[in-house]
Amino acid sequence: MRMAASTAMLCGVVAACDEEFPVGITGTPLPAGPITVEVEIPWSDFASNLEVFGGYGSPEDLGVGFVANQFAGTLDARTLIRYPGYPQAVTVRDTTGAQRPDSSITGIGGRLVAFFDTLASTNTGPVTLGLGRVQQEWDPTTATWTAAIDTINDTRAWTEPGAGPVLVVDTAVWDPASGDSVVFMLDSADVAAWADTLDLSRGGRIESFDPGPRLQISQTRLRLDVRPASNPDTIAELTVSPRSTTFIYAPFPDPPPDGVRIGGAPSWRTILDVAIPAQITGPPEFCAEVGCPFEIEPGQVSFAALKLTSRTTDAAFQPTDTVRLDVRPVFDRASMPKSPLGGSLVGAALGRAVAPDAFGSSPGVVIEIPFTSFARDLLRGEDENGNEPPGTLALLSVFEPLSIAFASFEGPGSALEPVLRLVLTIGPDMELP
Amino acid sequence: MMSRLVRFNVGALAVGLAVCGLAREATAQSVFNAAGLGVPSEALDGRSRALGSMGIGLPGGAFMPTDPAALGRLAVATGVFANQPSWVDYSAEGGPSGSFQGNRFPLMGLAYPVFDGMMSLQVGSFLDQNYTDSRTGSVDLSTETVATNDEFVQDGSVSNLNLGYAQTLGTDVSVGLTVGRYAGTIVRTLTRTFGEEIAADVNSYVERGRWAYSGYHLTTGVSATLTDRYHVAASVQIPSDLDAEAQDDTDGGDRTFSLPVQYRAGVSATYGPVLFAASAVLADWSDTQSDLTGSVQAGSANGFGLGVEFSRARLWGRDAPLRFGYRRSTLPFSFDTNDVTERIYSGGVGLALNRTNDITLAAVDFAVERGRRWAGGIAENFWRATLSFQAAGF
């Protein structure tokens, strides 16, 4: 009996533990609804001090190569590759038929296979390419068209701009109609030259002999032909992946004097100071709805975004793939270009995606880069941690670098200058019924 | 002295309450909570619920703020606790239908002999105000039309903390006085969210207000036993205004609501093992109308209840009176000019867990109610259980 009574009591209490609010039905009084209105604020009322900085990251970080010869009439680009040490053994079948590793091998030649990104490459027909051996010490991270090494206290120029001169290894023709790769033949001297890992000049240079297109090399592989001592009648093939792949190009673009630039390799960032106006006095249609002057409260900002209008990028650097834009707070403007940045404000893992045509054949596309939480913090004067929010934003590529190409937008002073789009939700004070 | 049985059941109840404690704050149980100041919530025990009582007029000691004089009939120090889960199905003509459930603790209290009478400290519910609602819409922006959803949540209630004293005059008459303070808070939150038509990083709009309730009431009552057969009781509750003071950074203003004087009366008659009970309540809330906004209507909240108890029933060798009841009343607030009517059929059983010399040291009272509330095209049917536990002598 005790158990039954206790169980009944327990069940009675627990049975309705799952609390649910009564649901309003037809006729239920609701507080007056807020209104949601939109306003665009011109550049001069919310932003200032736009500045473009370059040099973020290295082309080596991309892990791909570009080759071009007077692409768009201006751009020359070459790909530099360095391979690590070769494998020291190969597994072969000996005279008894057993498989065993043989570390006594001799390189007799090989091939360098280059694979192309057919979508990112601009050619439609065959292109003649050349492979050469670099002749002077170079640094994959800092090499540019003019500098073989550009590190602290060690700056060395190429003997000939463009990583030259080189010892010609081979030429080959890549025809996208026949595949996505091209093969350069190597002789034993070439293979031997790249085997010494202490030689800082080792490396290959791929260039284009045909003017016009810009090709993107997605990866390369070294296929080595080796002869094992244990079975000299057999030729084995070893595959080597590159340790570094980078590209050099010229001319290097100057910062735009009047616009916004984002992306490229090394990457460009655009910095601007932002101050959300606490009071809005126009336009008339906005004032007609909410009354002016209107004091903005942080909680009323439902959406804030920088509206940028795309413009045509220099032909040599026009994107051929989707550009992904990001916006981050700059913690210390005075320390630019080295100021640390805050987290992404866009709210999308891959940033704001923009089709490449917006910077080529179809300029004038309006792109919104949202930063609602940041705008609220600016109005409030503190972020969620109670810290004063920085008043500077950086527009940049989600990944730096992502491509040799970069995005361009109209800047201040243009008829299509950036504007701030605010979507405000304004409701009456909450009152009791 | 508490028997093992009592201790065991108290333990089970504690376990249940601890489990419930992990859930949200106890919430209310009617769609009509959304009207005006909400739905009155009476602090009644299981016996009164089973008998359809308005909380007055039953013989014996009781522990309800609606019957202050009944406190004087308690013989020893006593504690009471009531738990009330409910399950509600609602519907509206041409509108939505659905269900929800909730759990409340309408009555908790302690009484202890002081001087020649009995003093009590009670916490009881008064008005339930919880509800949620939403509406959808759209906003035309320059680049897109964006769907909106306004979610409104009202989370609050008014309770009262009562200090009572009652004393018997002679053997047949008892008088009682209770002074109570209204307390509680209400939080009203409207949240507008936007559809996915607009780009990422859209923040919701939130408008919130929080108010704290305060006020006082004085309740006095008298009960008398006429011969051994009849028992009559009456009480009147005189409240102050109910003040709602805006808290924190609430932009909304303070408010004051008029509360009505409530009159209660009850009578019971015993014929052998059968008890008949009747009770009624009168309360005119119409003065509150001027304090409200919108189309909500305030009116009278009158009602009556009838019940019968068969006391010879036994369960597991112990007294276990069977009870049945019926009550009908109106609610003070409605969405429009249609009054809200409540009708309840009830039944229940009591179980005296421990009795000594005609003094019940521990008892459990259980009631089940099947009710309906309706107004215009809106109706809700509900099941409601009330389990109250009363222990004495500790």
C-alpha cells in the first residue's frame, strides 16, 4: 500500500512537469506590432579614411601556380616549383621473384606533370609552355618577379626579372581539348640537379611562350624513372609531390587611388573608419514613417550592411571564380597594416559570395556586406564583453590569399560610392494590458 | 509524531517536486490567461476541489485563505501543500486548436498555535497570466520582401503571501482574519524575427517590459456549527488596488488596477455518513474595466458549487471519504463582450494516513476535475488533478 500511495503521489506530481504556456488563439490581445523600416546613409555620414593595404599572405600559400604571357596585354606570370628530397628506396622483384626494398637506385630520367584548372584558365586552344631549371638561390615564400629572396636583412634580385635566366629543360603544349595536364620530359641531369636538398637554387620554372591566356596550374607531380641495382633490367617509377609551389608576376598592381580592393595574392585589404550616426534626419520617406530627427537605439538595428557597387577589375586580375568577401573589426588602426583583426562579422562561414562577372563583364552589381552586431555595438558603445568596440573595419577575402585575382568596388566620391544600409525595427514601449 | 508511511509519502512528494524543479517555473492553465489580468487561481486543497467548493463552508479545520475562520478549527500545528497539474485542449471557431499542459502549486502553508488560537503563514496563487502568441507578416524592403514573425510571451502571475489568525469562540463559532500581500512579477516580451529572404546577420528585435506587483488585502470570516448537522461560513476579502511597478529599464509605465471585494459563503449539512455542501462567491470586477486597454472586458466573477461526501468509505483499512462535486462560475475577464463561463465536474478521495484521538495527523486529498471554459467561439476542455498533503503534530 505504501508503495502504491507513494507511486501515485510521485506520478501525480511528475506527470505534468512538462510546462507549456497557454497558446493565444483568435481574439487574443497582442501588443502593438513594431514597424520595420529601411534607410540608406551616405558615405560621408558614416565612414571615412578609406585606405587600401596590400601584401597579406604569400602566393605560396595558395599552393597553385599561374602562367601568363602578356595576359590582357600586361600580365606576365610564371610558376616556380621546388621538390623535396627523392625517395631513397624502391620495392622491386629480385631475381628470386620476391618483393624487397632496394635502396641502391639510380635516376635515369623522369617527367614533370602539370595539371591545370580548366575553369580558372582562360585559354580555349593549345598553349606552348616551357620548363626550365632555376639557376640562383630563391625563397618560395618571398620570391617576386624582381626578387629571388626578400626576407629581413637578405634581399636578392633575380639576375633577370622573372626568375631568370633558366636552363631550358623541355617545352610542351597543353591543349585543353585533349586533357587537363601537360608533361615535361626530364633527363638524368635534370633529375640529379633537383636531388640535392641543400641546394637553395633547385627548382623549376614554368612559363608560357604564347601571349594571351592566363593558366592556373592546380598541382604538379614529379615522376622519376629509377633503375634498382638488385634488378637492373627493371625501371621503376617514383612519384614526388612538390614541397613548394608559388608564382611570380608583373606588373604588380598599385593600390587604387579611388576605390575598394579586396583579394589577390598577396592579398589586398580595404580599411575604413565607421561611425553609425545616432540620429537620422532623412530621407523624407523615412521621416514620414518614424518622425525626424530619429534617435537610433542599438536594439532597433535589425540589419546593417555596407553596400558596395562592383566595378571592373584590371583585366589582368579579373576573377574567374567566385569571390568570397569578409568584414572584420580592426583593433588598432594606427598599427596598420599589422593591426590584429577581430572575428568575422558577416555571419556566414564562407563569407559573402560574389560571382566573378561582377568584376568583369557585368560591373555595377550591388553587394551587401552585413555587420549588424558590430553596428549595434558601435551604437551601444560597448560590445557583449563590455569593451569599447573598434571603430574601424577591414574588408578582405575570407581566405588570404585565394587567387591572383581581386575584387574592385567603387570608392568614396564616386556616384556609386559605398552606403550604409540600415533596417530598423521600431516598436512602441511595452505596456501592461 | 510521524509514521513511516507519512515519511515515505513525503519523500515521494519531495522527489516529484525536485524533478519538477528542473522544469520551468510553474505555469498556468487556460487560454483565457491572455484576457485582462488573467484567470483567478484559487488556493484550494484537494478536498474543496473534489467537492466543487468555492473554498468555504466545509466542516473541520482547513487551511485556505478563502475561509479564514476554518483555520481556527485546526487542533495542532499543521502544514499543507497542494500540487495541481492540468491538461487542456482548446479550440476556436475558424481558428486554431491544440493542447497544452502545466503544473501549479496553488497552496502552501504552515499553521501553529499562538495564544488561544491558530496563526498561519500561507502562500497562495491569485491570478495566472502566462500565455504566448504569435503573428506573421511581411515587410517590403527595397531589395526584397521579408517574412516576419512576432512572438509574444507573457510570463507572470500574481500570488499572495498571507498571515492569518483564527480563534474559536466557545465550541461552535470560529472567527478568522487574514492579512495578505500581493506579490509576483510579469514579464512581457515581443520578439520579431525575420525570414531568410534577407542576408545573414539579421538580429531579432526584442521589446520587453517587466513589472512587479504589490498590494494588500484583508480577509475576515466567521464560521459556525449549528447543532451537529449544519455548518455555515462566510468571508469577505477587501483588497487594495493592485500596483504594477515597472522594473529595471522597462520603458512602459507603472499601472494600478482596481480589485473587487470578494464575498464568499458556504453551508454544509451532515446526514449520517453523507455530507452535502454548497458555496458561492460574488466578485464584481467591472471597476477594473477602466484600468484596462484594448477590447478586453471586465465583469462579474460569480459562481457556486455543490458537493457530496460519503465518509464511510475505506481504503486499505483507513478512512477514505469519496467526494463528488459540481461548480459553475464566470471568469472576470473576456476577450470581448462574451462572458467566460467555467463548468466543472469533480470527484476525489481523501485518505487519512494517521489519526489520533479524532485528530488527523496526516492526510492526503486527491481530486480530479473535468471542466470546460467557453466564451463566444472559444472553448477549452481540461482535466485537472489536485493533490494536497496535510501533516500535523510536528
